[in-house]
Amino acid sequence: QVIAAINQFAGEDRIAVVDPAMGDDGKLYPVFDDSIVEAMKKLVAHATLITPNYTEACLLTDTPWKEGAPTEDELEALCDKLLALGPKQVVITSVPCDEEHLKIVSSESNQLFPEAYEVKRLPFATCGTGDVFTSTLLGYVLNGRDLNRCVQEAADYVSYVIDTTIKAGTDPKEGVVLEGCLWKLLFPQSKNCTTCMA
């Protein structure tokens, strides 16, 4: 049904985004079995932009997942395999880097080498941060910005949202404190916005 919707509504001037949420930390989420991987491969073939995490990128490309940081050559091969599935743009999140950082890697069909952007690992885990990232990324892409810049700004925004949530001291089960951070999308360089939050 999703593929049918993409075929019906997507066109040359439209973007179909797929976040192939299936797993993390080298394994599928408990609600899935291996059939989801084959189904997701068919879906991403119809996407313009996909945003898998590192585990999902490995699953989609039949690449063995390994703990620790992949090399630049391994990341380039991973991006090439994902682009070969059909999407024009690929953004891989949560790529291991070191104990204090993660990478977000982006690549396009007309790009020679992937670009990588490092972000700090923050001591907070909850559902929904990937959705915030993909939504923010898409907003920037729709404004006609370069993909790599969009990745950086979306990653910085999500880091700000998570940091704000940590400082708020709310229960991680409640998700991130998103509403109070929406002003940051309009003023990304500002550290605070007392006018917006008044």
C-alpha cells in the first residue's frame, strides 16, 4: 500500500522519504523477523531519500554488522550499496565513531564520496529522536538546501532537543521536550530565544 501511494503521488518534483525503522545495535527489533528486511528493500527502491541507522543500513545491504567504528572505505561501500537499491539520497545515522561521538553519513547518486558529520553522544535514549531528525532534515531539504548542510543542521537541532530534554529532567518514556525547542528551527544560531519562549 505504501509503494502504491508513492507511485500514485510521487513525481519528479516530489520527494518520497523512507525511514526504514527495523532495528538497532546490530539486531532487529523484537517485533520483527527477517521478512521485514526483504519487504523494506522493496520499499526503499521507491524512495527519493532514505534515513536508516547504521544497523538498518547493514541489514538492507546484507553487510555484516560489527561493533566499533567502520572505516571510510566500508562506509563508502555501504552508501554505494544503499544507492544501488534505488534511492537518490542516503543518510545513515548513529554510525559508531568513538566513545564520545557518533557520525551521520550522507551520500547522493551524483556525489563522489560520502560526507560525514560528527555529533556528541548524549546520555539519553528514547523513542522518537529519529523521527525528529528525519522530519527536520526533510524540512531543510524542501527549502532547497544542500543535503550535507541539511544533515548538519538537522543533527544540531536534534542534539539541542536532546540536551534540552536532559536539562529538563523529564522521564525518558515521555519522549523529548520538542515543543519548547521549535523556535530553534527559525533561529538555529541562537542559544536561546526568550521572545519565542515567553
